[in-house]
Amino acid sequence: MERTISFRLNGTPTSVRVDDQRMLLWVLRSDLGLTGTKFGCGEALCGACTVIVGKEAVRSCVTPVGAVEGKRVLTIEGIGANGLHAVQQAFLDHHAFQCGYCTSGMIVSAYALLLATPHPTREQIVRHMEDNLCRCGAHGRIVEAIQEAAVAKKGGAL
Amino acid sequence: MSRPPIATSELRRRDFFGIAGAGLFVFFRSGPAEAQEPARLPTRLSGPGDFNAYLRIGADGRVACMSGKVELGQGVMTELAQVLAEELDVAFDSIDVVVGDTDLCPNDGGTYGSMTTPLLVPNVRRAGAEARAVLLGMAAEKLGAPVERLQVANGVVSDPGKPGATVAYAQLVQGRRIERRLANIPVKPASSFQTIGKSPHRKDALEKVTGRAVYSGDMRFPGLLHAAILRPPAHGAKLKSADTSAAEKVAGAQVIRDSGMVAVLHERPDLAAQALALVRAEFENPPEGPDDRTIFEHIQKTAPLARVVGSSGDLAEGERLAAGAIVENTYLNSYVAHAAMETHSATARFEDGKVTVWASTQAPFQVKGAVMGALGLPADKVRIVSHYVGGGFGGKTEADQGVEAALLARIAGKPVQVVYSRQEEFFYDHFRPAATIAIRAGVANGKIVLWDARIVGAGDREGSPFYDIPHRRTLSAGGWMGGNPAGMNPFEVGAWRAPSVNSITFARESHIDALAARAGVDPLEFRLGNLTHPRVRRVLETAAKQFGWKAARAPSGRGVGMACGIYSNACNAAFAEVAVNRSTGAVEVKRIAMALDVGLVVNPDGMRQQAEGAVMMGLGPALAEEVKFRGGEVLTRNFDSYRLARFSWLPKLEIVFVDDPEAAALGGGEPPIITIGAVLANAIYDAVGARLLQLPMTPERVLAALPKA
């Protein structure tokens, strides 16, 4: 059903008039022009499209835009808005990427993990990140970057 | 299959300077690439474009290096900037590396075969040295001092004899246009390296961690339309009819039917796909073909005549010497997909009769030729830009989506974007070919005396083993480079990271272990006893030390193993420890230690990233990845049925370089993956006494191979 959906996108009140069954990924990338969130599989199998709704990491390729009505949505563009976040800095320092295509989803997923679990164990990191795919094989560096970001945040607010 | 015409004379001199402006230019070639990989390279340029890379030092003091290479994630921008900073004595940050733009960069073929480092890097260094020499000559004149006395730091030349006598490169080239070809200026010796051998922040890091890196599917223009294209259910299926009436009724949808293509354009990509789903299409199904179980028999039956890729001695004499100590196995590997996280994408836009196509490809000039051919446009009316590419691994040399986007943009009169769905990506992938490798080999007194191998489907490279074997022959039929008879493969096959060699190394190194077991000798001792190749010996010994190898005959129950190999002159040896779950068949890779000899390492962290990445990527085809199909119908459609290595698979990884700063730099993107299949097969054998002959070594195959209790 076409209707106006209002939500906070990266802190900014945003309204779009769209079919509320359309997936958030395409509304972000196409209607709103935020291309940092990537398409990888379309079926919640790879994590490239991960964004945060409220405090949860969700796969935007299977999240109807109607479901974010009145909620806060955070994308990679919002995470980097005021200078690099600790997670981004750690990804940069560890070169925790190669082609970079999965990186937005990785950083957003890691951000959500640290929101819920400021001091994750290595096992918690692996479990949380398990369904984010990376074909270049940056996994080891991504785990190290998240560990370092957790230390850098000292458990403080993100 | 006819090849598209190749774009020639990419950069005419006049046009070139129109774009490039003033400054000091050094033109050079990326190297004698023809000699290395003839069949993988397009025709050379002729006429004025006899260079295929160049650098410019501009009046703003910035240094630009233009190369037709592409940034796939392998770090080419960073590596080229490092070697230039080194030879020019300028700051790393003052260098801009421009890649993958056919209007700005000369044609140097494409980005594959681990050729950038060995072929481009040496000449970029020489170009930097040449530019520095020219600038020093100018500075000497300006400062009234002999060249020998001058010093350079951060692009500023100074005369230590005269305080205050300084001039910057930027001032020297102000308002001038100086052109040079490579002369024989020596590059810096390794002992004085400042930037080579360091690991600066990658040039692409900031854009990639902030989501600002722009890939081909991220281009946005006013009026941009997204295309969804009707695809056949199987390779070889012909479209009989398509009823597009329902799709045409979708608000904002534009249906295009043109020379066999049925597409829906819409300003929203998801709505284009939804409208396409309303098209009722009928296809004529192709005749039945092999499936993923019958394929190995099929390729052996349909393969072309075998070539001899290596032969010496006398096989009958080898048989006699072995006196029955013979091991004969046939090794299989299935089709595997490239599965880059970015699917094939392109955005095409016409302006004043010229089309620019932003395309995810490893070979922008090849795509340029394809677009020119398909649209009947001359070279100066087609520009391909391939800036950031979300992974290639050999799978993005062809880029049909670029042609599709250009055709649709011309018909629609608006910019058009094509982004493959994951299903299209699997369907149109040029897979690593299925292969069978049969080896009959014999030992006598710990020495390999016979090697008789027949390779089908994998290709030739490294087909003849580097071990010292007096009586040997390797035959090879078909392969990834094409030339296979129609119907041998039900779909396209192509280069997949270290093509030929990743399949052949699995077979050879598995078989070497089988021979070691037959001879009752520790596999490291067995290898070293049959190997004089000094660089392979060195990586084996280095990796063994790193791993802490303790000699034992396999199977020892420890779950440890090794493999070694050569790819494009780069040598590697890997040692692994695995745990095999005897009730589920699951294999856990606990640890991998690898030694790599890739000559001069320009960027140690960059090379480490390549090695770590190759090992992780390699776990997939070794343990899980396998394309399922029935005839031309590709049943593998997404990551639920095609399992890549993921975080929980991460082993403890130890990578050691056998560094040689005075040696030539070798490419490192492909070599580290070649040993992963065999090192795990050998470790599994060591753990449970079962030799796995087929990749991937899935839990089902491991269970089936386990000795019956």
C-alpha cells in the first residue's frame, strides 16, 4: 500500500511516500540516494545490506520499509557522519577489507554488536558476524578490528 | 565464440594532452606481457599508443600515475603509489593513482594473472627514476649546482652546499610540457628503500570504511532507469514467446524488446524486477545434458585431443624401476563460482553521442571493445570507467552487463543501470571448470621414478611436476582458456584465481603424499628427497619450521599435512592441522602456516592481506563450494546452497615471507590459494587414514571415505 513512511534516518527526520511493502534497501539506495548500503544477495544471506533499526542490526533487503515507521534507522553514512567512529578507525587501521563491498555491512553489524555487548569475547564476535560474508577473506582482520574498537570505546557510549 | 573487436589507439597524443595538461610526463609500457600470457591478452595497441602506462608530475606538485589496471581490492593503487614515492622522493600522499578509465589510462590489457606486480611495478619504478633524473637535471641548472650534490626530500630539491637553495618539482615543471620515454636510469638499491617494504594506509581505506567508495551500481543520475532483464531458465534455452502486457501496465515501467532482449526499465530497481516477474515467457528447453554427478564422465568423453605438456625419460622404464610400487588415483574437482560480493553491475549514460559505461570489470578495454562492437560506435564515442570493483577473482574479465546497459540506455534515451541479481550472477558466471586428473606414479627406494598424468578440463599450467622424476609424461585436454568442444561444459568456464594451478596442485600434492605413504616415508622428507628446486625447498623448510613439523609417517592420527606449489614463479608451501569429526564428517581447520616466496615485497601488509584472503577463500572450494546443475540449468542460486568460508571457519593463520629485496617483485594475489585443497586433503588423510579424491571435501564425502569400522 502506498503511504507516507516517516522515520529518523541517520538522525534526520525523513518521510517517503512509497509502497510500504518495498524493501528498505531499495528505498535507501534508490529513493533516498544513500548507496553506502550494498546489495549482495536479496535474501538475507550475505549481510552486505545491514543497517540498524532501533538498536538491532537488520538485513535491509528483506525489511519492508513500512516496518521502520517511527523508528531510528542508522546506515554507514550515519556512522561516519561526525568523523570516523572507533569501529571505522579500527577497520581502517587493520585494513580489515579488500574490495570493500561487504565493508559497510561488516561495520554496521559490528557497531550493533558493540551497542549490545561493549566487550564481546572473540567467540561472541565470530557468532555475531557469522552470516556476514566476505569473499576476499578479510575475516581475521575484521575480528581483530572489532576487538580493538571495543577496547577503544572503553565500554562507553557509541 | 567470436571475440569483440579490440579498441585501438586509445589515446591519440593530441587528445591526451588535452586531458592531461602540462607537466613532466614519462611514458612506459607495463612490461613484456605478451611473452607471459599470450592467450589472455587482447591485441596490442599500435600507432601513437606504444606506451601503456604513464606518470605525470603536475605544476600543482601532485604526481599522477595512470594505468589501465583496476582496483579489485588487491591494493594496486597503494602499491603503485609506494614505488613511485620511493623512486621520486615524494610523499606517498602526494601521489594519485588513476586506474580503470579508458579515457585517462592507456590500455594495458586487464587485471588478471597476477601480472600487475611483476610487469607493471618494475616499469613504474623505472619511470619514477627517469622522472627524478630529469627533474634533478633541471634543478641543477636552476640552482647552479652539479647534480651529484643535490638532495631530494618530499619533492623538494636542495643543495646542501648552499643554505636556502631549494626548488620544488612543482616549480620546475611550471608552465612546461616535458615528455620522456624510459631510459636506462637505474632504480634505487634495496638498501636505501624508504617506502618500499613499508605498509602505509591503503589509498582506498577511507572511502571504503565510510561507505563513500563508489562502485558501478552506485552511480546516480537524474532520470536514471534501472533494468531488469528476462533470463532463460537454462543455458541453451531459446525464447519462444513473451507476453509483456501485464508488465507494461505497471506504473512507471517501460518494456523494451530489442533483438532478443526483453527488459523492463523503471526508476526503482525493485519495481523493475517486480514488473519483469509479470512477464509470461515460454522457452524451448535445451536437450538434456550432464549434471553435477555425471559431469566427470562427460568431460572425459567429450574432451578434445590431449596435448603433451611435459615428457622425459621412458615410462616403461619407470614402470620397471617401480616394480609394482605404484599408486594410481583420479582426482576430481567440481565447478566453482567466483561469487564476488558485488554482482556484475554497470551504469551507462549517453552525452552528445558518446556513451560512458561505469562497469565492474577487470578488463575495461575489453569491455570497451565489446560496447563498440555491439553498438557500432567508434573508439572515441565509448568510455569505460571501472574504478572500485567489488571483487573479481577472474570472474569479471567479461562484462556483458556493460553492453546491456549501453544498449538499453541508447534505446531509452536515458541513463540505465544493470545490476545482476545473485541468481543472475551464479547463472552467468564463467565457472572454474570441472576437472579430472588421473595420475599413475611409482616409487623405488624413496625416489619417484614414474609419473604418468592425464589432465582433463583444468588446463596445462604447472601440469608437469617440479619434482625430479626421470620417467614422466603429462597429457592435458581442454581447459579454462576456451577451445573446448561445444557441449563439454554446459555453460561458460573461465579463469578462477590461479586457474589450472589450483586444480593441478590439489592432484599433484595429494598424490605426492600418497606416494610418501606408499614408500613409508614422512611426507616432508619424501618431498625434500625428490626435489632440487631451491625456492620450493626453501618455502617448504620455512613453513615446516614455522609450523613446528615433527616427522612421522601418515596417517599419524595428528591431522597434519602439507602441500607446496608454484604459480607464475611465486612459490608457496602450506602446512595445516585439521580435526575431523568421525560421526558428522565435518572438517575443522585449526591452523595453517604458509611460507611464500614472491620476491621483493613492496607492501608487506598488502601481501599478507592477499595471502590471508586467499587461504580463507580457498577453504570454500576445498570443503564446501560446488555448483549444482542439471544440464544447462544452474541450480545453485544463492548463498544458502553455495557456502563460502565464514567467520567460524577462521583458522589460526601464520604467513611467513621468504623475502628477497633484490629479487623481482612477483604477484601475490593468486599464488597462496593453490595449496589449500591438497594441504587439507593430506591433513585429513593424516587424521583418519582416508584419502579424499574429490573437491570439495564435504562432510558426506568425508564420511563415505572413512575406513569402515
